Amino acid sequence: MDDATRGPRTSEAQADVVVIGGGPAGSTAAALLAQAGHRVVLLEKSRHPRFHIGESLLPANLPLLQRLGVASQIEAIGQPKHGAEFFSPAHPHSQRFDFAESWNKTLCRTYQVRRSSFDAILLRRAGSLGAQVMEGCRAREIEFLGEDGVAVLSQQEDGARQCWRARYLIDASGRDTVLGTRLGTKRRNRHHNSSAMYAHFSNAWRSEDSHRAGDISIFWFEHGWLWFIPLADGITSVGAVVWPRYMKTRAVPLREFFLQTIALSPPLAARLESAALATEVEATGNYAYTCRRAHGDRFLLVGDAYAFVDPVFSSGVMFAMQGGVAAAEAIDEALRQPGRRRQAFRRFERRTRHGPRVLSWFIYRMTRPAMRSMFMAPRNVLRMKEALLSLLAGDIFGATPIWPSLRAFKLVYYVVSLAHPRATLAALRARARNIQPIQPERLAAGG
């Protein structure tokens, strides 16, 4: 980036780390690196608070919030969530999972949050710990300088530009996937594909049981699944994650199509009988992707900038924050002990790949009869139910002891599948048809 490229209004500044993106991943990484004494600049294209979908946290988020020193602030804005409830059209009953029954009994609750407020709290915390937070500021160009680090050209809303020269770069740009796109490493997930429609409702049904009033509910239906997430201010987030094949059938405006989709799930429709839309309906496609690698010599990818998996287990914020912690620890080690950079980054890569890999096995099989039957009638033989609950709680990192029981769960799944070959084969064929990609312009809101 020479002076002619940068233009006359470009200034220069130094940092140890540049973070692109001020969502949960970027804010977590920036906060911890600043707390460790490093010079950190965080570039966020929007201004907080700003809308973002994905309001459901997991119990495994709470230790991370405590580590960041924001647990009390999140409690103040959150709707307590103690479990998850699943509804299947093939079963006459629902199945509730209470986090208190998981293997680790301390991970017994979490919160539903408005992401606009949640993300703003994390971003402000990064600033209070010493990170230089620049909102309304986009990363325009990135140049890797070998052992000299990286140069990032940013542009603010008023047109002012700045060239940041840093030792390392963290891409936490979310679904913008700045580096994955630039480097050509982003790939559509060939094993899974879905689209989403979502909105907020007012005056939706709420459970009179205070212990269950904040639970997330998941409704399977023919074309995918729907979520129901109660928020603390009386608003409810509702969304549909559907096959691209189903989205191809849309011949009416998005709002009408979304409401028609909700009507296909009678138990969800009943909860929304007296409800009214409180926001516009939005849609997104290309819902599952991954980048070939999560690190290079001078950069790390965290959260959705690395991969996005189907959100059926509400794992997005947890993966983002876990990735932010892992990135901060890896770069802190690389800055303090440069000779250990490669080992630190390889550990980061393994940790980053671990979460999506664990959940993907379940996600790819959620539409199959054997998996739904096991979810709708869980048994605790060999502590399989406790292990499954720990998975749902996000307790899949560190020294968790759940793996032998999850392997037993998988073995039972394969036995049940083989015992019903026709149904299993039919589900496999249907899924293969349904995940075929569609053109993204078909998903345009209001189209």
C-alpha cells in the first residue's frame, strides 16, 4: 500500500493486532488482548447497537461472560433460559431438555438476549479494557508483509482513511468472510445447505411456568425446522430454517411466504394466534460454509468468518466467543514468545475446527427418522442423555467427559438406522435433493 494507493487523506498508525468485526468474536478477542496489555484496534463497519439475528445463548457462554466481566450486564438484559423443547410432527408429544440434567450440573441455565444490546455490551467492554474501537469504519484493503506483519487500510464514514500496520490480524467479520473471500478459501458446505426467514413478534404465547418461560422451542416440519425464542422485553424471535428446494417454491412476497410457512407447524401457529409482526421479515441464504483453513502466518479467522453451521443448536454466539478466546490466547503467546507462534496457531486451528465438527455430525442427521426418534425419547443408558444435554449446553470444549457416552449414542443411532433401512434410505435421498443450492437473489427480502 504505497502513498499513491492510500491517497492524501490517509494517516498511519501502529498496533500489535487489528481485529476486523465488532460482533461477539471480535469483541471477545479484542477485550482479552487489550487486557493482556497489547495494542489492539477493532474496526467495526456498523455502529452499535445494531440488529442481528441469533438471540439464543448456551450455558457454556456464561463462563466466558464471567471471564470478560460482563455477566451481570447480560443478566440485566437477558431472559433466563433453562432448557430447550423439541416438537416433531411424527410424535404426539414434545420433548423438553433441562440443562440442569446435563453431565456438568453447573451449566444449568443461560439467557435469551437481544443481540443489539448483547453485542453492544461486549464491544463497549473491549473499549473499556483498552482496545481502540472504531465504529463506522470498514477494512478496505489488506496486505500481508511477511515477517513485518500486516497492513490494513480502513475507511471511516466521513471518507477518512488510515493505514494500520500490525503484527497480526484477526478476521471476525462474520458472514462477510473478508479473508476467506479475499484468499479464495471459503467453500459452500456440500454436506448441508439451508436458507432462513425470520422476524420478531409481539404478544406471542408465553409459558406461565417461570422456569420454562424463556426456553427455546424447536419445531420440525416437512421443509426444515422453526425456532421460537422469547426475549425479556416481551418480543419473541421466530424463524424458519428451510431447504433451498422449499425456497424455490416461493411465488408470493416474503412476508406472506413466511407466515404461510409458520402455518405448516400447527403447534407454533397456535403460539402466534394472537401475535403481530413487530419487524419486517428478513431472509438469508447460503447458510452453511467453511473456509479451508482458520489461520495463516499472520492471521486468524474466528466465528462466522471461518465457518457457519446450521443454528439448530444455538451454537453461533458460543462458537464466536470460544473462537475469540482461542485467538486471543494464541496471539498473546505469539507476541510474547515469537518462536512458539506456529505451535500456538496450530492449537488454535484444532480448537476452531472442533466445535463445528462435533455438531455437524448431529446436524446432518437431524432429519432422519432414527435421530428424531432418539431425540424425542432419550434414554440415559450409559449416561447418553446427560452427554446429549451437555452437547446442547455447549459443553464440548476442554476436559469434558462426555465423549464415550456420545460414541455410544452414535452406535445406537446406526443400529436403529440399519433396523429400518427403507425409512433411512428414503430420508437420505430426500435430504440429497433438498440441499441442492439455489440462486441467492431468490431470497431477497420483499421480492
